[in-house]
Amino acid sequence: MDTIATDTLTRARAIRLVVFDVDGVLTDGRLYFDADGREYKAFHSRDGHGLVMLQRTGVQVAIVTGRHCEAVRARMAGLGIAHVHQGCQAKAPVYAQLKRQLDLPDQAIACVGDDVVDLPILRQVGFAIAPADAHPLVAREAHWQTPSPGGRGAAREVCDLIMEAQGTLAAACG
């Protein structure tokens, strides 16, 4: 890993839950529809493997997205992600529910978001993260910005950073 600021590593070390948006974070943000209106998504396999490895180290993963898509449900089920919240027009109430349910303080939670709808959560968490191609308003509020854009390895970079900071990356890769 490139040199990471001490503050970033300190924030990452404390994380016990990472909340991910989908469109623009786990995907490149483009929406695909067939002639019947069914929605399709493309996910990066390395991002998925990073999510699996991160969970194996004891860090929980949650999905909070504004859209509802069967492809998201299927992909997250395949990755073993239990906390999947779709169709969330307001994300802050879902965040509050996750905090209560998992009994975690803001400092133990990271959020990865790319657009202004993610700001209410990003402003509360202990570690706010934006993909390289996030909206400028989001990038300005993030504690760390990934080198890669959403859907192109950004989620894996988040997972690797947290595992590196927590000293679990080498074991997760072995």
C-alpha cells in the first residue's frame, strides 16, 4: 500500500462495520435496463472478494442503497452480507437502526458513498470514504478517497486498508 496518513490508519483501525452504497461504489454508477424494465448491475469480482475477506476478519458489512434491484439482493446473499437495505430514500434512519442493532458508536463505523444522498451518513461516521470519482461535495467531506473509481476496485481498496490498519490483511490473504 502507498503511504497512508496516520489519521486515516487510526480511523480504519477502529472500524467494526462498513456501510456501502451500491450505485457508484460497488458499481460504476451506470444503470442497465432490458426492454422489459429489468435492472442489471455489474460488480467487480475483486471488490466482492474483499468484502468476503473483511467479514472473515470480524468486520461487519452493510449495504444501504436508494434503489431496489434483485441483482443486488442476489450478489450480497452470495457474499454472505446479512445487512442489506434497499429502496432507502432516506439513509440516515437506516444508519441509526444499524447502530442500535449492532450496538456500535459512530467511531466504529465507516461509510463508503459517492453522491450527496450519502452525506447524512458520511457526516456521522468515524471514517467517511469516497471513491475516486465521487461527486466533489462528497469528496470534500471524506476522510479518505480511494485511488480507484466506484465499481473498479474502490471497495477492495477500502477492505484492504481496514485490514492492513487492523493487522489482519496478511492472514486474510493467506
